[in-house]
Amino acid sequence: MPTDERVLVIPTDRFRAAGYFHGFRTADAAYRDAILDPGEYSFRPRSQVETQPEFKQLIPYVVLRCGDDLFHYRRGSSGTETRLRALRSVGIGGHISEADARGGDDPYRTGMLRELHEEVRIGGSWTDTFLGFINDDRTPVGSVHLGVVHLVELTSRDVSSREDALADAGFTPLVELAARVDEFETWSQFVLAELSRG
């Protein structure tokens, strides 16, 4: 996505008023509705909000699971977020653009589905559930982003990457990934810990 793209944000004050946290937070309906309230959305130039902690960019973070196995990949050199390159990830997704607001009543959901279908091809059927949120203000990337985690349950491992940014992709049992947690970006570390508890 070009850096002059206008992306979906909410005021950081809105996030703090709903209930500040660090790490992963499962969210009840009231908390989810407070964060994913279209009345609080605005679209701002990505080049500005990447360095403005007054806003949180809402980023869908979609985790693909088939049985006990999770889809994971290494962030390749063609990815737009240079601060995360070479790290492994279990999350698929990206920024919600202003164009997604023209795709229906819910620009967040429209953008989440667009990102998923742009990044991977899923051959079988699937269902998704809302899992929670991720926040990590300790890093420059985390201070301006809020992860919205979805768990997609697959009927088959027939998934392939559509982008060079998703390198060395495949499925591995959760227990094996959790044992290699240091290879993963922070958001994935939070998700792996949460799924391991379940």
C-alpha cells in the first residue's frame, strides 16, 4: 500500500477510554463495539499516522488454523512494513483503506476480507470468529497500531500465498511454533501464547 493511502484510524483516546491494555485482550461485545464503532472511524494519510501515536490504525490480524496446525510465514523483503521484515508471523492482514468504505456499511469488515483474499488463496471452506485485540506500545510499530484478531478455522490445509511478502509459508503444529516463539514478531508471540492457553 502506498504511504499516501488514507487508512482507517480511531483516536488513541477512544482506545484508552474503552479500557487500555498491553498484550492480548479477549473482548466482550461491549468492548469490541466501543473499538469497532464506525462513528469513531476516520481516514488519514498513512504517511502521517505512522508517526502519530494520537491515532491507532486498526489492523486486521487473521490467524488460519486447521486442526492443531497454524499457518505461518516469514515476512519477505517486498512487504511495506520494513520494521517487521524477516520476522515470522501467524497473522494475515493490513491497513484498511478509504476505498474499503465504499464496499458496504462496515469498512473494517470489508477491508479485513479484502486483505485476506489479497494475501492468500484458501482452497477449502472456512469460518471466522473474533478472537480479541493486540496492543504493544513498547515499539514504534505497535504505538500507532491496534491489532484486531480473527481466528479462521479451515476444513483443509489448501492455502497458498498470493504475495512475495509472505515467504516460506506453511502449516505447523501450534506446540512447535510456541517452542520457537522468539522467531516471531511481537503480535504473533501474543497470539501463540493465547492459543496455547486454550
